[in-house]
Amino acid sequence: MKLPSAAVAGSLAARQAIDYNSAPPNLSTLANASLFDTWRPRAHVLPPFGHIGDPCMHYTDPETGLFHVGWLYSGAAGATTDDLVTYHDLNPNGGQFILPGGKNDPLFVFDGSVIPSGIDGKPTLFYTSVSYLPIQWTVAYVRGSETQSLAVSYDSGRNFTKLEQGPVIPSPPFAVNVTGFRDPFVFQNNQLDALLDSAPGTWYAVISGGVHGEGPSEFLYRQHDPDFQYWEELGQWWHEPANSSWGNGDWAGRWGYNFEVANVFSVDDEGYNNEGEVFTTIGAEWSLDPIVPQVSDFREMLWAAGKVSRENGQVKFTPTMAGYLDCGKSAYAAAGKELPASSVASQKSGAPDRFITYVWLTGDFYGTANFPTPQQNWTGALLLPRELSVGNIHDVVNNELVHETGSWRVASECSGVTELTTLKQVIAREALAALTSGKSFTEAGRKLDSAGVVPFERVPESKFHVITASLSFPKGSRGSDLRAGFQILSSEHESTTIYYQFSNESIIIDRTNTSAAARTTDGIDSRNEAGPLRLFDLLRDGEEQIETLDLTIVVDNSIVEVHANDRFAVSTWARSWYAGSREIRFFHDGEGEVTFGNVTVYEGLYDAWPDRSA
Amino acid sequence: MKLPSAAVAGSLAARQAIDYNSAPPNLSTLANASLFDTWRPRAHVLPPFGHIGDPCMHYTDPETGLFHVGWLYSGAAGATTDDLVTYHDLNPNGGQFILPGGKNDPLFVFDGSVIPSGIDGKPTLFYTSVSYLPIQWTVAYVRGSETQSLAVSYDSGRNFTKLEQGPVIPSPPFAVNVTGFRDPFVFQNNQLDALLDSAPGTWYAVISGGVHGEGPSEFLYRQHDPDFQYWEELGQWWHEPANSSWGNGDWAGRWGYNFEVANVFSVDDEGYNNEGEVFTTIGAEWSLDPIVPQVSDFREMLWAAGKVSRENGQVKFTPTMAGYLDCGKSAYAAAGKELPASSVASQKSGAPDRFITYVWLTGDFYGTANFPTPQQNWTGALLLPRELSVGNIHDVVNNELVHETGSWRVASECSGVTELTTLKQVIAREALAALTSGKSFTEAGRKLDSAGVVPFERVPESKFHVITASLSFPKGSRGSDLRAGFQILSSEHESTTIYYQFSNESIIIDRTNTSAAARTTDGIDSRNEAGPLRLFDLLRDGEEQIETLDLTIVVDNSIVEVHANDRFAVSTWARSWYAGSREIRFFHDGEGEVTFGNVTVYEGLYDAWPDRSA
């Protein structure tokens, strides 16, 4: 939804008239744009107004070294960043760099990815051009609804000009009855070059989708010519049976029926490495039986690492471990890109080559929630940029906790101690440094051993802050009914509870009491968020102990990101209403003991959009 | 060009004001539509007004038994016939049954063909949907410019509704740099069924085109599913080297650089037979060196018969003989179709299954002639329907004339006498019967042995007539400079000379003196037409003699069709100006003797369009 900027400015009076010290009215009765500021984040990526769709089309411009972050926006719009902290709209009022309505894309421009030095050496966008509807895995596929086309930017990314020709991938493989065929993601990979005897630096692309009655797939393609006109079909290099799961499903949800927004990249312990371990991130779509046409009940944002091999001439990706990239039900459609050490941002921070991903956080539950969007005049955001790399967990006791089909794999075993490997995901170093560089205060550590909440001694000044803490649990906690964590955005009226729960090894965000507005207004989700995190038994100084839970909780007004142990994230909306709902509290429930340490609150976050006027 | 019908009616006064007994003015100075009647044919297929493009999309409606004849017309329009003589527009004012402007065909609808019982058992059009320009074999191919799409008629052919989906053949074979990829022609064939182990009755399609730097091709496809959604790529079942020719090029021109409008069908001595000999008709495009972008100097309407085989898994068509379907430089883009014995027309005439083709006669030399089209308000026509079958020439002396790579093949040889096989092509029996059923007169036979013209004793009443005659030549004529035939549309001011010329075994239409208007007005072509016809040596009662030349000359005002010996045709425009240019004359030139026999003139032709008002 693209709204004129006048709609924002014209609503200032209405915005100021709202009383955040009283119970809210039914918000859908308010004036348009009057809620613009109410839940607006500061440090996150989102357009000046309107609906943000999937992140995509990121790249580093070889000419400027600036990183371009893109997102769907009735077409696509984007911004540049030289530090992964502040962003600058590519076009005035956040306008689009590509619009639908051409011969290839009369209906929509869907996700794409960019070859930084493509046609004419210019940034070249490979995107899904949409001609027909409906498109969803739950209904019959309309032939030709999704094709893959090219556009080139000759003006530093402000506009991408479509080639005056038809799509470069005009259809799925012959007679394959796909559930979807979109979101081409380009990448380079030395392992594939070697297996396929490709010229070094050859580009590949995965297109996301699946096959009716068979299950989700990544369709692999190889660049065929220097003009990127032809992409050689290499088949479904990854396919999973319909609605199957990784292991018992505890650690990586379901593969579902259809993949979307697949990324493929290779990383090592440091970051991006063309010769590193191959990972993919995917959005998986599924529903409970009976499947209702046009309804996808679940969307899960997953990752998998895999072995790449060649069998009977065909290249195959076989997962070795898999997990959630973000466990939030509204967190989906992550799009990442190699960020080279030569980029301006990395030059400044001294970072090596990295793979940076942005996860989308839908603001209206994929369009299904009856959220008062006209009143807010924007919806959705991108989560903070994350660095993905290979993570290692050292000195893990070699017990049954390790030997499960999980979001980790055993890297080495020796005399009762193992080292595990997983996907490391952390907030991008520049963003995290900026988030934690402002005013801060430390809350004294403490040990709680009975159910209850204990308010912090100090209340943060605003709903913009970061909480970091380490929670330690005694050995006996495993299998207990212990829950421990924090209440945030709290007041006498409201609170959001974030806690680790041993009974199902999960981090929960309890939003039952998050928002007074949820009691008056439709579309303000108060369902729990939850995600699995196993705290392993570690050997420390010869003693077995439960891994410490290291939490980083980013509160950006209504957006809450919970990061744990460099390998877990759950993000969601927590739309507190009252101005006073800023308190933080220690939280304990059930039997057992928890020790809170290193509890720090960083105030204020940062303004990611210094160019934008209020 | 689609002009409103008012433009025709409003010009009646101007039409009547022209004096055809005086020398013409520059016709391009006349009022629009004032020349509407001047050269309008009676018995030929053409729209009520405007520009007719390629014939195509013919079929017999299984529900009515009517034969539908179609043609491009800013989209496509058509008519039905129950006798191959008279036609009835499908839509008022000759309106279209399909228009361009959809998502698949924003620019144009190009040629297609019809599966009579296709989707939902309804007539299903498989056509080329055009999205991008330029399209020509002389320039780089724009990817996606030509795709193949489906449309279905639920109202007896008055409208074909496009499927709400993308093309069913969205691109040429992978990475093939085609010169063209259009005009899908559907057919069934028992030989292909057997070679490819297809279900009986499987549909095939050839798509016409070629490969840059390699030459012209027919791309073969096979129906993959009952809904005609997928067409399996079977490769270039026929390919010829660029600008090569059949034999020395004397008998079938050049294969050129690009094929268009390919038809594939199988016939025997009687007519259409799914198990008969496989023939193809093609339009071949080529130019002299240096090739000028956007200019195709030559278009030739050819046929070939061939052997169908399977080599290394791929089906191949290998020509055994080839020739011109029509030698006229303006005759092109033939489109044929099986006409079953069960059709109304065939039921009435008692004809067996036939293959009927309509050749296009461009009125402005493929848009390059500066013809006064606005003054005429129509341009182009289809030639009379022709029946194609296997033809045999019996008792041919087995001399060097036979053993050449020509438009015939040796079917059998025994003791000095051979039987030759070729493509038999004759005016459809119903049309020929109707043309020759009216008032007629016989001109006394005669022998001429010196150069000169001899007027017929009787002058036909109009410029609408048929002349039939048999010309016999003594043995010594072969290799001489003898030319013999007729002058038609003649007067003191004008004449068109049609003759056989032994020196190069050709039938010539000399238009040097055809039209007084050519002297005042651009775009009235006065170049000669010519086509090769070998009169073989036949053994008759033990004597060798030159085969008799049997001519059927149809004069339909400005359209002249010259048919000879059931295997030759050359058609063109002869735009005589004077009302008196109706005389017919015997023509002799050079040394030698010719005997004219069976000379009959049939007056009046017939009105093919009884429903149309003047």
C-alpha cells in the first residue's frame, strides 16, 4: 500500500491528541495516520510510510561500496547504508526503484536478487515478474503466473530498468506442476564450480517453490552466458517430501509444502567464504489438514546446512542440520547477501567478508490480521541485520542431548566431550555496537528461587532500549517446571514476559498482557511466541553444568527481538499502550533456582533514518 | 489495418466518378476508398475491407461440419463455408474472432492453428502471442518476443477466448539463438505415433523459425497432456544449412535463413491420409548479400515431401523432393488443414478426406510497395483453395530429365519407363466446378508457328473468367527459344502475357504492359512472375513426346492464377486499368510450333460473398 506523504503530515494534530495515560479506545475508530508514532520503531528498517513487504534485492554497489537494502513496496524500494546502522532512502519519500506494470510483470514485482557487476558491469536485478493470479501453494498453479526477468541500474540503484524483452527464465521445468516458482537468489560457489566443472565465478540461482503432491523444492540454475540471458536448469537440487520435517520437527519446524525466498550461501567461522560450508535459508509454507484453498496457516523461517554432492550427474543438497532463523510467527522472508570486507561498512568496522541477512516482520500477520493499518499508516518492518556464520559450541558433554537430529551437528567427539557446530547468528556488529553505545545502567545481579516478579530498581527512560543478561541454572533445572526471564514493557496495566522454559527447552514471549489495546481493538496479536533452544551440558573445569543462557533483548518500541547464545532468535510485536509501560522485571515461575548476572540496560537505541523528517 | 465500414459506404460517389475509359491519374491523389471496386476480386477470400494478413486457423467445426477459413486481420477474422465456394463472415463487418492486447500478446496475434476438438472438446487455437519487437531473421532475436498460447471458442468460432494463463510454449529450446519461432501448426500423424511410441491420435506441432548462423528449421513438439498445456520439445526435426537450396535451386528456390508458416500433413493419391506420405509447406525467407537489417528480400512459398525417421532417439524429416507451392513473388504464407469427408462441403461433393490449403497473395508486396491502399480500402487476398495430394506422372521416358534433384521423385523404374511422384495441387473441386459451371465459349484450336499474337474471336464480357487450354509442342521444342501462351486482360492499351518458355522450362507472367496505372502510380508492380515447370518426355503409344501443357488460368479482375498440369501454380496481381482490357490473345514467340487445343473460356466466376452488401 503506497500512501501519499501528505497523509502523514496532515495527521500531526491527530497524533498529538492521543492520551497514552488512559485506556485506549477502539483504535480503528481513530483518524487515519493518528497512530503513526505510537508503535513506530527507531532502529529498524522500514519505509517512511506504508506497507513493507519482503526484504530482497540487497547488494553492495561496486562503485560506491555502499550496501543497498531493498524491500518489496508496490514494486521495490530501498536504502543505502555505510555502517549497517543508519540508512538513506534511495529515492525521495522512499519511492520505488522498480515498479510493476511492464509486459513481463503486469501485476507484480516479486522478490529478486542482484548481481552487483552484471549486464554492462552494472547492478543487475533478477526478479520474479508476475502476470497472473492466484498464486499460492494451496491452489492450482496458473501457468506463467511467475517468470524470472532482468532489470539493470545505471544510476546507482535509484532505478532499475527492465530489459526490453521477455523473461530469462520463462517457466518452471517442463511439465512440473509447481506449487510456486519465485524469488530467484543468485550466488557464487566454489563447490558447485568444482562439481559441475563451471568456470570460476559462475553465477548460480535457486528459485523457490515445490511440486504439487510431492513437496517443497529449491530449483537450481546455472548462468549460461555472459549476458545472463540463459540459466541452465540443474533440477531440484533440494527437495523434501510434502509436509515432512527435519527429525521429529522439534528443532526446525516443518519443511511444509512450498519453499519461498530461499537463499544459498557459504560461510565459515569468520563469515562469508565461497569455499565454506553451504547453508540455505528458506521460508516454508504449510497448513493443518484439511488444507483450505488460499490459506497458508503457517510460515516458518528456517535454515539448513548441507552437503553438496553430485549423483547421477545431478547436483544435490542434503541437509546435515537445520533450525529456525527466527522463531517468531511474524518473522519470515529473510533475505541476505554477501557483504564484502571491501564495503564501506566493513572497512569502517574492520569486519571480514560477511553474509548479512534481514528478516521481515509482518505487521498484520501476512495480511490476515484486521490491524488498524490506516490509523498507523505503516505496517511491518525488517528485523536488525544479522551476521550468519558457522558457530561452534565447545566442551559439550557427550550425552543424549547431543545425539538428536537437531539444529546442530557433532563436529568432533573425543573422550566424552564433543564439539558441536551450528549456525551462528548475531546482530550485525556495527548495529550491536551502536545499540549498546549509549547511556546504560546495570541492574544488580540476583538469585531467585521462588515464583514471582521483581521490578528492576531503575526504569528505562523510554520504550527504546536493549537488555543484556546471563542466566545460570543449576544442573537440576533440566526437566523441571522452571521458567525464568524478564518482564518488559511493563506497568500496572501491561507486561510482556520473556522466559526460558525447561519443560520444553524453549524461549517464550508471553503477550497475554502485552497491550491494553488488544482488549479494544482487533488485530493486535496477543498469542505467545515460542522457539526451541537447547542449553547443553558443558564441561567447565571438570564439572558438568548447564550452558548459561545469554540474552540480548532489543526493545524498539513495539518490536522485540530476543537473541540467545549466538544461535537463537525470536522476534515479534509487543504493542504496549500506556506511556508508563517501560518497566523491566525479573521473572521466575515454577520450582528451582536461577541466577541473573551481567544485567545491563542500554537506553535510547539509535535513529536509523537521520534524513527523514518527523 | 482495420477501417470502419462507414469509410466504404461513404465513398460510393467517388467510386462511381472514375472513368475507366481514359488514362488513369496518379491514383494516390484520389479520394479514400474510391478504388474499392477497381480491382476487387469476386471469387477469392478476403475481408469486407482492410488489410488481410496470413491465412491461418482453419478448421472444420465438429459440431456443424462447416469449414472455417481464417486470416490475420489486426488479430484474426474468418468465415465459414459449406462448399468451398461461398463464404460467410463469422462476425459482422468481418470482425475479429481474436484480438491482440492480452497479457501474452500485448502487441500482436500471429498465425496459429486449431485443434477442432481441443480443450473441453471445443475448437482450440494454438497461436503465436507477440510481446516484443523487432521480429525478423535479419536482426537479433528479442527473447520472449514470440510465445505460443491457447484460446478456445465456445460460440462456434465467433470468438476465441484466451486462457487466463501464460503461454504453453513460453520460449524456443534452451539457449537456441533463433531467427524466428512462430506459427504453431498442429497435426496428427501415424508415422510419428509409431516412431515415438505415442498414443494414437496424439497431436504434434511444428513451429517455424531457424537459428542465427545456422539456417532455417522446423521445431517439432508433441502433445504432453489432455489439456494441451505442455508440448514436449522434440528438437529441430528439420533443419537446413543457411541459404542452402534443394539441389541446384532451380526447382525449389532457396531454403533461406528462416522458415515461416510451416504446415505438416500426410496425403496419398486420393487426399489426406494420416498414414500417407509426409509433406510440409513452408515460407522461406532470404536476402542477397549483404543482408540489410529489417529487410527480407525474398519470400518463397515452398513444399517438400520427406522421409520420417528416428536417429539417435531424435525424429528427423529428410526431404525426398521439393518445389514451389506457388511461384508468385506475392504468393506466400499458405495455410492448410485437413478437410474431412464428413464436412458439409465434402458430403455435398462426395470428396474424400482432403488437405486444403489457402495461399496468401500480398497486395502491397509485404508492406514494402507504396500501393495506393487508402484509395482501394483493402489490400491482399487469399488464392483459391487448393487440394494437395500425391500426384503421379506415368510413362515418363527414363532420360536425364528425370534424374535431377527436382520437384519430383522417381517412384518406379522399369525398362526405360519411369513413374514419377510429385505434389499434386489443383483448385479445390467444388471451386473449380463452380468457376466452370457458368456461361462459356470455346475458342477454336489452332497451330501457331511464327511469332505474334492472335486475338480470340470472342471477348469475354468481364474481367472475371477462367481460360482452360492444352498446349502441345513437338519434340524439337525442347531447348529452343519457343515461348507460347496467352495474352489476357488485353486491349490496345494493356496486356498481360502468360507463356511457357522452353529455354528455362518456365511459365512466365509478363506484366510489363499489364497496367496503365503503373505508369502514373507507385506501387503497381510490373515485374515479371516466373516459375519452373518441366514438361517431361512421355511414352505415348510407343512414341516419345513432350508432355502436354494443360493450363487453367483464373482471371478474377486483378488476381491471376495460372495452374498447370496439376502440379504447378503461379499467381499474381494484374491490375489492368481500362474497362476494355478484357481481350484474350494467343501468344507465340521464337522459333517452333505450338498447338492450342481445348480452349474454353468460362465467364463470370461466382460471388464468394453472397451475404455482403455492395
